[in-house]
Amino acid sequence: MTRALLLLGMLLGWASRVEARADFVLVPDGAGFTDSTPVQPVGGNQGTTRGEQRRRALARALEIWGAALDSPTPIVVRATFPELGCTPEGAVLGQAYAWQYIRNLPGDVGGPYYPSALADRIVGRDLSANQPDLAIELNASVDLAACAGVAGGWYYGIDSVTPEGENDLIQVALHELAHGLGFASSIDPQTGTSQFSAGVDVYTTHLLDLDQNKHWDELSAAERIVSAGNVRRLVFDGEHAQEMARGRLASGVPTLSITPAVANVTLTRAVSDVELATNAAKMPVSGPMVLANPTDACSGPINDVSGAVVVLENGPDCAWQDALARLGAKGAVGAVFVVSAPASSPAEPLDAFGYGNPSSVRAVTVSIPTGITIANAIQRDAYTATLAGEADALLGADVEGRPLLFASQPALRGSSLSHFDSLARPNLLMEAYVQGGSNHDVDLTLAVLRDIGWARNCGNGALDADEQCDLGAANSDADGTPCRTNCRRPGCGDGVKAGDEGCDDGERNSDIASGACRTTCMPASCGDGVMDPGEVCDQGIANSDSAPDTCHTNCTLAYCGDGTVDSNEACDGTPGCSATCTLGAPQDASVPTTDASVIAPWRDVDAEQEEEGGLEATRRGHKGCALGGRDGSWSLALLALFWLRRRRQA
Amino acid sequence: MRIVAGLGLGVLLAHCASSEPSKVSPARTEQALENVRRDLSRAPAGLRERRLRDGTQVVQVESGFRHATIVTRAADGTRKARCVNEASEAEAMLRGERE
């Protein structure tokens, strides 16, 4: 059928060929692509009818995948654009699937199932002649006024500059097509069983449960059910993915530590309770914990939070940016947002709170149960919170650099296994939640596809996708040769340390990963803005030995005794200044003097509390948190707000 | 990349956005729910497996077993899109019972 379709297309003048390594054949089927509604060209899409714009946008998505992959046989994609309807709450945007799965390939007898496009590539011929390889269906109802009001309309531009509230067709298509190309598990996470009679698909063989230390094709159905809910302990195990993750994912997994420990609260990245921090790796902050009043820090004047880490609700009526700005204006150093995420499931996309947050106030998020426990605890006793980051840990990967997969227990099981964890930063195409601003990048998704069989053919003498050169047996890493063994031209980034390069790890060169060789082929160093091993902070060019509260030029923290008066010091190094950087007053020997983040101004808390009769609003010198108190009304307020929000959503 | 004329070229279902009511009708709602029940079903009947003479095993996906990106609107008007492959969860999202 493929040839017949091609011939028909050429006869009708519809067939077009774009330079691509994998030759995708788009077979638009049905009325959605012939919709003659006149429209204006948008975002680089020159189509003048709705049908034409749909076809052009989808063609662009296929072009992107075509440039990233290679295959000796055409990949036929049957595309439809029917009206799938909508509800008052939402709508399906699009869906895709592999038309066939094939196993027992020549040379791989007894192996896993492969989606047909991949099977064709592996054997080098079309195993499913007269059949499409993939099918994709996009919802035309989204363009109807009734549904657009609920779902937002389609954006058919090809520039990835999607207006707020609209749905980027190319991004949705890239995501769904990746499922059809093999980024999908055949296992039902509810039952642990495969949809196939004789084993699992090739993607599933790469799923690794870190607790059971087994791949999914080695697990029983019962073990898979457990693994599917093993939040942040399920990874994709593949060389390409691991290598690319090290170069692409940001480092600095956020940490929140509370001293003394709060009973019944376990703060560990493994259980997802601490979701994100902002700039955590660059500069840890510490401060006494106080409750926000009002609870969202927005709906009225804020209590005194100077120098504090503030616990607040992620209120529905207050944007996180506004809350942080208001807290920052009041001198807060950190914020702990309590969000409506179940502790046992990866939270909603929370990039707002972390990666890329321009605020000076560091922020992390915790779940409602954890937040309430903390809120109650800090009303009874004094606690100090430290917001920092694990410098070596990648956002969205395990300690070995293997990408985390979405696992959920049990609320969001329908997204489990076949998506990246939402912790990944920068955001990835195959996260369960579709994120904006993707620039239509196929990112780590491509690496996963390579691991399941879409690997490059470097060394075959033909220029393939993502190769800069390929001279076959003449590829060499020796000086003076024109093409490296990894099919890169000689130079920084080729993976070969040469000339005046200090290092070169190829695709693993990174300007955001801790300790990585930088993209300039210079080793990681103090002052590069990334907290590397041996450094406790690194603010890049902002490192200073004279500015207060900044990371020093040797990448150590500001401290009492460094000669600079920091915000929690009255003096430093001047005559009359005490060893704890106070003026005149006798020293309190119990206060540590080397960690500026946990000393003044709250050192005389006991005296203050006695003086004020143990007022619940006073925590180590921070007054004014009048909401709540020992009666637990803050937690009641949190619960009430959470309930109200759920009601609104319902 | 090639674009080939569609199979259903002759079928033209005209619709006019401006004629749509501003409220989602029960029929359209049921249409959406019925579609996700069918398309995301994991019923084994949706798969047809056969063995070819050369020993390869081919599973034809007749229906179901899809991934679908679903956009939902929260009470405050914000939208979120999440990809799922489980019918009951997709239906719950479309009913507003789950984000």
C-alpha cells in the first residue's frame, strides 16, 4: 500500500519530500485535513485553510522526527483529525499508537516485541507492507467554539511560540508519535501483565526498579505492580539515555532539612516530598521556620518574616511569583510551599517553584500532609530549615544519571511507566504533563528511542542523522584525522581531549551539570555558577569576598569572621566586634560561630520566650505569626483552603 | 517526509465554529467519554495476534491501547494537559474528577 499511496500522492501533486534521514510518509485521512475554513497564516504556517494548516503542522512534527531518526524504509503514518468531542471539563487533544508490534525478528528470535516502524528499521525492510506503521488522531473539536472555551484552541504555528491557553499541535504530535515509535510500555500498571501473549515490548526491557534491582522483563506481575508505584525509584536503563541525561539535565536536586527533625516527617527526594527548589545548588540558605500570615502570603499584609524560611500555602488566588516577591520584600530567605500533591505521587508540574525562578527567595514544595505536620510542629517549638541542593544529583535522574520514569501510587497510574518523571529540568518532551516552551526539542526522548533500537549507524560510511561525518573504517580519534570514531568532526565536543582543551566528554559536556566538563572544554571550576564537588556554593560572577551574604570567590559560604558584615551580623572583624559578630554583648558560647546561616538574630530566643510568656507567635525572635498557634488553626486553615480548592475544581 | 492524499478525501463534514453553542452539549460530552473508553481500552479483544511463515509474530492493534493527551480546565480557568493510557483515569479527568 505504501507504494500505491506514494504514487497516488504524486499524481495528485500532494506528495512532498523534505530532506530527512527517516522518511516519514504522512497519509492524511478524513475531513479534518480538507476543512476549507479560511484562516490566516500563523507562526510560520503558511496554510490558508484550516485543513491545510493542520496538514502542514503535522508534517512539521514528522519532519522533526525524520531529521532525528534514521531508517532504510519509509515510515507510514496514518493521520486523522476527527471530532472527538469534549466535556465541560476538558478534551482529548490527540492520541497515537503503533499500528503493529512484531517479535521473533530475524536474528532476534525470542526477543521482545518491537513497534512496526522500529522492526522495519532493524531488519532493513518493510515487514508490514500495505499497513501503516503508526496512527495518530487529533481532535478537531478543539477548534469548535464550544470545546475551545474548555480546552483552548489548537495552535498551528510551527514556531513553538504558542499563545497562552492554546495547544501546540506540533508538541502534542511529537509526544504522541514518540509513543508510537516505541516510547511505550506494554504493561498495564494496574495488573502488572503485558498486553502481549509472549512477553513484553523492547521499551519495557529497559525499565529498571532500583529497589528490586531488576528489569521489568525479569519481574513478576506482582512485583511490577509494586514497581509502578515506586516513586522516583524507577528508571530507564539505557546507555544513550544515561549519557544524554548527564549533559542535558540540570544538577542540584533540592533538599529541605529541618533541625531538629520534625516527628513523622521524612524529607527525602526518593519519596518526592521535596519537589523543587530554586537555585538550590548555588547558595544554600537557612533560617528559622515561621508560618505565613496570611497563609498564602498574598491576601493581606505579611507578618515579619525577615531572615526566615516561611511555610505557606500555594493558594489558588495567588501566583507563586507574587508570593515569593512579597516574601522577598519582607526579607524572607526561603519558602516552603504546601501544595495539593499526594506525598506518594509525583506532584503536578511545578517548574514555577524551582528551576528558572528568578526570585532571591529559595523555594521548595511539600505535600499537604507533610506541610500540616511541619506547620503544627513549628507552632510548638523552634525549628531551623535549610534549603540546599545535592550538587551532584541531576534533576530527573538517579545517582547514576539514568532518567527517572513517572511512577505513581496510585493516583496517576494512567501516566506511569511511559513518561519521564516530572522532576526533570529542563522539562522534557515525554513528561506526563505537557509543558510549554519545548522548542519542539526531542531531547532525551531521542536517546531513549536510540536505546530501544533507533541507534545511530556511526561507522557505516554513510552520513546518518546526528552525525557530522562518517568515513567508515577511516574514522579515527588520532590527531589530524577528519572524522572521529563517534562521527564528530574534530573540535571541542567531539569527546576527544586534544590541543589546548582541558577536557572533552563529548555529549556529556555541560554547563549545568556539577563537575562536568564545560561546553568550552574547560574543567568545572569555582566561579562557573555551578556547585561542583568540593564547593559549598557558586554564584558565578556574583561570587564576592566583599559583598554581604554572597558566596566567596573560593566557593565557600559567607561566615562570621570573613570581614564582611552579612545580614545576620552586626559587625565583622572590626574593633569591639565579638567572635559571634555582635556588638558589645557577651558571647553565647552555645551558638556556633562558623555557620552564619544558623546564628543571630534569634540567638536569645529562650530569654525572649520567657519574657513574653511563651507567645506562640514568637519563634526565635520572629514575631507576628498570629495565625494559628497551639490550637492548630493554621492546619485547619490549610485543610479548609485545600477543601475549598477541591470543591471549586469539582 | 511525504504527504499522501488521504483515504477519505471525498468525505467533507463541514462545521462552523461560530454556530456552536457556547456550552458543551450532553451529546458532545458523551461522544468524548465514549471515545476515550474505546480508544484507551485495554481489552484483549483489541489485539489480533498472528504468526507468519517465517516465524515472526505480529500483533495488530485493532482498537484501544493508545496514549492520549487530555487537557482539562480547573475552576480557576487554568489548563493542564496530561498524557494517559488508562480509560477510567481518562474518563475521570474528562468528568472533572481528577486533574
